[in-house]
Amino acid sequence: MLASLSIRDIVLIDRLDLAFGPGLSALTGETGAGKSILLGALGLACGDRADRALVRAGADQAAASALFEPPPDHPVWPVLEEAGIDAAPGEALILRRTLSADGRSRAHVNDQPASVALLARLGEMLVEIHGQHDGRGLLDPKTHRALLDAYADSSAERAAAAKAWAALSAARERLDALKDAQMKASQEEAFLRDALETLEALDPRPGEEAGLADERKFLQQAESALSEMQGAAEALAGGQGLGARLNTALRGLERVRAALGAGGEDAPDAGGAGQARAAVDRAAAALDRALIEFNEAEDALGDAASAFEVEPGRLNAVEERLFALRAAARRHQVEPDALPALRADLAARLELIAHAGDRLNEAEAALAAADADYARAAEALSARRQEAAGRLAVMVEAELVPLKMDKARFRAAVTPDPARPGPSGWDKVAFEVSTNPGAPFGPLDKIASGGELSRFALALKVCLIGAGDKVMVFDEVDQGVGGAVADAVGQRLARLASGNQALVVTHAPQVAARAQAHFRIEKAGGADGVRTRVRPLSDAERREEIARMLSGAEITDAARAAAAELMGG
């Protein structure tokens, strides 16, 4: 709902704040009073093209702000979220546009800078203006299919079509991916076979490269290490080696101990002999330990030398294997440890080539099945639309009769185009009219005149109540009609606005009398020049205004009585 409209320095309006409520609001006034200024200001706030001529003479800039109160489920909220505008569903939404005298304009949404394109997109979702020069709303063919679908209550058929389209798209993508993979694999088949054969012969194993590198380093050091080990062993065992000298010394000490006899430092006859015996015992024990350590060292040297004795030619074999692994890794631009996984991948790709025909046949069969499912869903949706189009045509033409357009014809043309499928089916939908018997059907805005456009729009909107959630604005809907026709227009506007919101700029008292709210637009001269003023009317003022519309410049009692009757009818 449009809750308020604020205007600053636009043409003849210096400052204006209007509040609107639900239902039908009528805007009346003398010709030239400035009703178009209000619509221009609303259009400016909703992203229409800015013309610097809108800036009031003498002012630096013009501004228009429209405050809306969309329900939480209105489609405008996801658009705001996508655009990064901070706005919570259900709160007030303010569209504001400023226009400087040099023609530059700025747009804001909830006081946050925004693009004019975003403002226009939001405006199209919130307001629908029906008039001679408006190309949005019902005059925009892009909206016709969605409006017909809402009228047809085709949600089940549309959901089925969307689901079938998603399945068809997935099947097509899978087939395309298989074809692409097969083409690439076929081009590489010779390379793949050669590479796989090489890797199969090489038979790389995980972690093998690191183990070979460690073994190579050991083998490179083994020869010099073995020579050193052998030298150390010879130093210990050669000639009168250390072992022989230790044994000789130990035997000598054993003979000394025997000669000294038993005893020790603590013996009763201890003296110099006792001390000598103790020293000899310590020396013998030390030599015994040294001999044991020497023997252990000799055995360890033997073991170490054995460890460095390697198989002849082992270093060459290790280096050949290591270099072969590294060369294969460089050729395939991977690490050596990745060669086993590469081997498996090459085998899988060759397997794909071998069985590609089977997979392609399966994918093609799946695509054909999905295409048939989609065709059935699209045809069911098209049938639903065509049935609804027939009902809508009958309803609209019935509404046109009391609007003095009984010779006009309307149709919702549903044209299936299987060559242009999509998630919403393959139909092109266009609302078309013929205003004279025998005349061909054509687009609304190309065939109908200004007044006819508004009445066509009114008849359509009455039939499509519930098919949209926009504020509806009708300009000159009563152009060229009066009496019973104008009353029929008023009835339909009131019906349309029931539970919704509609604004009508009107010269017909029969239309104004049906409104819940009434605003009078008038020009007033003053010291600062001519200004346009807009003021809400009380019930008494409404009766006076409707009487003026009935009688002209001089308001008669009869006109007042007729106005009262219209308002009470």
C-alpha cells in the first residue's frame, strides 16, 4: 500500500505531504490544476526518467518520496536483499529521488543510496499506472503470462513444468559432459595407452621414492665407511695388538698375585705386602674389565663392517630405479608419490573410452525421457492457460459493455513455441484487443486510445483481482464518458479497490462519489506566484466538490442534492 507521498519543489508544488489509506482515493480539480504533477512526482519517486523541467523555477533541486507498506510476503523483499539494502520484511519502505536543476538525480531506498535502475525495478513491483502514456503494468507484454497464470490458478501445472525442466536441464548437462569427456579422451587415447603401459611397467609404489633416496645416500657412503671399519679392526687385531698386550699384562698380574699369596690391607699381617696385594687386585680387575670391553668393541666392529658390506651393483640398481621414478613424475608433472594415483586415473580414463558408447546411449535415453516428460508438462500448462484465456476473454468483454466499449473484443493469445522452452513452459502470452468490428487484434497500447486504454485496463484488473499486489493508479479512465458509463467505471474502481488500494484521477462525479477518500487539486495565486495545492476533503466538502463537478462554475441546490444522492448510492 502507498501510505504517503511527499513532494518538494516540483513544477508548481513547493511543499506537499499526502497520506493515503486503503480502498479508492479520488483526485479531482479543474483542468490544468496540476493533477499530472502528482502522477509525475510519484513516477519520479518510482524510478521514471528524470526531466530537469520538473524542478520548480527558482529552486535548486526537486525531491519526491513515496512511502509504501508492502506485506511481509511481497516479492519486493528478496530484491532488496539481493541489492544489499537493509530492510526487514513488513516494515515501511521509502523510495526517494532528488533531481537538481542541472538534471542530475540521486536515488535512495530507506535513506540508503541506490541506483535509479533499482528504484525503477522496485517501482514496477509496487505501483501500476494506467494511462495514455504509461507502458508498464498491463501494457507490458512481459507481465501477461504471469497474470494469466495467476488468473488460471495454474500453480500445480507450473510446478510440474519447472520440475520437468530442471530434470531435462540436468539430463542435457550430463549428456553434454559425457560427450565432451569422450571427445577429449578419444583425442588422448594413444597418449593414455602409452603412458599407462609405461607406468604399468614401472609399477610405482607409494612412498617408494623416499625409501630409494635414503638407500642411495647410504650406499654412496658405504664403501668409505667399510674401509674405515676394516682399518679399525686391523688396528685392534694386527701384530701385538691391544688384546694380546692386555692378556699378557693380565697373566703377569695373576702370577704376582699368586706369589704374594692371600691377604689384603685389612689382614693381621698387613703392611707393605698387604698394600701391594690390594693394588695388584685392583689392577687385575681393571685389566679384566678392559679386556671384556675390548672384546665387545672388537665384536661390534665386526658387526658394523658386516652392515656396510653391500651387494655388488646395488647402488647402480637403486639409482636407476630412483631416476626412472623421478623422470616419470617430471613427464607427467606430478610428485613421484602421485604416480600410483595417476596410474589409476589413466586406467579409469581408458575405461571411460572403452565404455563411452554405453554411457552415451544411457544418457541419450535419459534425455529423451526427460524431454518427453517436459513436453507433457508444458502441454498441460499450455492447455490450462488456453482454457483460462477463453474464460478471461468472456469476462473482460462482459466488463467492457457497461464501459461503453461493447464493440471491442479482447483475447489473451497463448502461442506455444516448443523451440523456446523454459521453466515456465513454452508459451508466449499477449493481451490483445480489437476496438472495432472486423478490425484485427493487436497490442493494447497500439490499438486503443488513451481513454480506451484506461477502461481496458480497468476491465482487466477487475477480472484479475487477486492476480497482483500493486498500488493501482488510473488516469483519465473516464475520458469521454459520462452518466451510466461513468457510474459503471466508478463501480468497478470501487470493487477493484476493495481489499486493495487504487488512486484515480477523474473528472467524473460518479467516479469520485465512489471513493473512500477524496483530494481536491487546485491552483492558487500569491505573492510568490501560482502554486498547486492539494487538500483532503471532509464529507461536506466532498459533496460540494461533486456538486461542482456536476453543475460547473455555479453550484446549484439541485447539484448538491444530486451529489448527496450519488454519495449515498
